[in-house]
Amino acid sequence: MLSDAQQYIFRSPTAAIFPGIGIAVICLAFNLFGDALRDALDPTKTSRKKP
């Protein structure tokens, strides 16, 4: 399967590179958003001082 895909990658590398870059950026954005959401909703990390 990989040998069949190589002919297409060498013929048109942009067809393989641009979608890969887009997928990587979206995964990074979801990862950062998920981390920020987890940190915002974590009750053990509050900015209020406990008495």
C-alpha cells in the first residue's frame, strides 16, 4: 500500500503536504483548547484563596 502511495506523493507532493499541515494545525488547536478548558474547569486550581 505504501509503495502505491509513493507514486502519487512524488507526482504531486502538495496533495500530501497541505492536507497534512492542515490536520496537524487542527489537532494542535484542539489540544490547546482542551488543555485550556481543562485548566479553566479544574476545581483544584482556583484563583480564590482558601481561608
